[in-house]
Amino acid sequence: MSAAGMAFAQVAVLHNGTPVTMKIPQETFSVEGPMWDVDIPNRQVIATGFRVTIPASLNGVEFVMGNTQIVNNEEVSLGGITAATFDRVSDINAATRDRIFETAGDAGPIRLGPARSLFSTSEARGVSVAGLDRDPQIEKAMEDNYFFLARNAFLQYPPGILPANFLGLIGIRNEVGGFPANNNQLPPRRFWRYPSQSGATFIAQGSVYVDAAGNEYNVPDFVVKGALAHIVLAENVCIGNMKAAAIGNYNTPDSFVIAGTLIMMNQDPRMPLDIIGIAGSPVSREYFTTQVPAGTFVAAVGHMIGEHVMFAEVIDVSGDVFDPAVGAWISVIDRTWGFRPGRGLSFTGEVVPASSTKSYIQFGSNGVFTGPEISLDPFMVFDPVLNTSRFVVRDMAGADPVSSREIKFIVRDAQTKAEIRHVIYNWANILGL
């Protein structure tokens, strides 16, 4: 495992307000392995033998866990899981309290609950242990949810889209392990076989911190894969031409099929769901399932359960899909940021639609932008087929790690000059300055 950024934080604050400082000389640790325990009260995760503490903040900046997401009942993202919301990591809360039964507009349910535990199936099915989040009753609820959601989604497709023996392939078996002959006359539930799963992977790299009493804490303070600490149920990938898609309903997730894999929109309330179109623009579930045609090349990343079912967390249809409800979109490509003192800021990005818009940037700090708007036209390369433009900027003056740490990208209507969209990046934080 390699770190994408060095440790810059020297002071952290724990969830209970206790300040801790980096131990001198610095001691570091690295974790990338199965989660063994989650200590909700102390905001700690145990993996590969390390007890890692999730702080409230590092150098005054709130700590947010990567690959997590909290959404409200309108599927608006409220950000990732923090020390203040750490109890949302719990299997028990995810499977009960945190479910969202509302639908995503005209699409399917927002989050009907997890279908996979953070812990390995063998541990989660075992006897409940005091102080651990593992509970066999909750594990059974998640396994039941898997079968419920997968069968509902399967029944939306006509014969030939998925294998005729699909329900048997995903674990719905009879008393001798055979597959059901009729999908509407299923064998008793006690014979079904939920595929065994390993638990979530916890990824972090950090330093040892100490409090005033000398107690030591392993605190993530290196950026790895874009965040300081991650909880990843899986990083499974399915890429290919979409055979079909189906919009969901109140108890059936939106889904699509690639090859022999049924891919449902993520239903775990702890994990994200992002559909990415051209230029990094967001695509709604409804648009994806009703307007993106069969045969479209799609990449899905999410957590598999068994060999034929995925719950997608990121769906990439960036080839040529643009949801017009977005209006316009502008974004900077990850890992293209650069800054050289005395020379300026560098970045690369895209805007869509390009033919009817004009794009500008403006420097500022703390949400205040008073400088001139600088046109990106000289840096644009227009693609008339996709109606997008890519901008490549090198050494632009105006950025300063002290006084101009933020940059605002503005998209305006080319005729009326009205603002359609803007997005703000704290480029200095991204670069660790």
C-alpha cells in the first residue's frame, strides 16, 4: 500500500474533545485488511492487529471517512461518516434505524438496507459477543434482504436477459442443493444458501498520537486513495455492454445487467451511490434506467455478493451520456492539480455542454471571491461530437496558499451570461499545502 500524500497534521481532537499531538519522533502505521472489530463508543476500528482511532478533526479540519456517504430521504448527500456520526458504521444501525424507504423520485428505493456485513459471514453468524457489533439476528436480516432484493430485481427482466437458473445461482436452493424449476414456486427459505462473504476492508495510514496523560492513539493522517481512512465492502468491478436496465419501485432497486451479473443500485445506507456521465456529470437513476440504451458501455464498481449479484456504488457511463436535467457541469480531473511557487496553478478538466456555455475561474478564500473572472476559452479544446470541452491550464497566476486557497469554476449561458452552475475547489487542501 502506498500513500498519496504525506502526514501534515500534528494536532488531532478526539470525539470527546481530548486533544492529542503527534508523537516525536514520529511513529507510523499502515492498515489494509479485514475489519475485526468496530468500537462505536471510542470511534475505533481494529484491522490487521491495529486499533485505529477516528478523530473528530486534524489540525482543525473535520475528519471524514472515505467511501462512505450519508443521504437524506431525498437522496441528497450529507457527506461522509465522521466521528460525530460514527454509529452509522454499525451493522445493526444500518440494517434497522438508518434505512430509507422513500423512492428516488420516480426511481426505486433510496436505501432498503445492507445485504452484506462488515464482518466475515462466519463471524457475523456466530454467537453475539459483548462489545462487538456482530449479531446473528442482524446477519440473518441482511441475508434475507439480499434474497428479497435480488429476486425482486430478477423478476423485472424478461426471459433471456439473465440465465434461466439465475435464482439457483445466487443461492436459492432446495433441500438437496438443487435449483428451483419454477421461479414462482420456491423451496423453503431454510434451504437457501447465502454466499459466504469476507468482511469489509479497512484502509488507513497514519501516525501515533499521544494525549496529556501519555496514552497513545493510532490516528490516520496520510491521504491514501484520496482520503484519510476508508471502509470498503469490496472493490469489485464489472465492465461491459449493458444488456438491459429496469427502473425500480417501492421495494425493488433500480438495476441493470452486464453479461450474467445483476447489478443493483447500492442499498447500504453507509456506502455511496454515484452515477457518473460525461465530464464527470451526475446522472439520475431515472435517466440511467429509462434513457440509456441497451448496448451502452458501462463500468460498475461495488460490492459483490456471490458471483452473480453486485450492489453498485459507482457507475461510470462517461463515454457520451449526459443527463440534461443537470443543466451544465464542470469538473477538474483528479490528480491533475499542481502548484509551483512563483509560477502558478495547473489543472485539467472538462465542461459540458460546451457549445452553448462559457466557462470562467475566480480565485478566493473562505468562500469569498472578489477577483476578476478569468475566461477559460484560451485553454479549451472543443469536441463537437460529444459537445464537451477539455481545458488544460498550466502555471496560472493568482493562486496563493495563504490568501487565495480556493478556486471557483463558473459556467454561464453563452448568450445571456446567466450563471448555470459553479463549483469550488480548495486546491491548497487538495495539495496538502
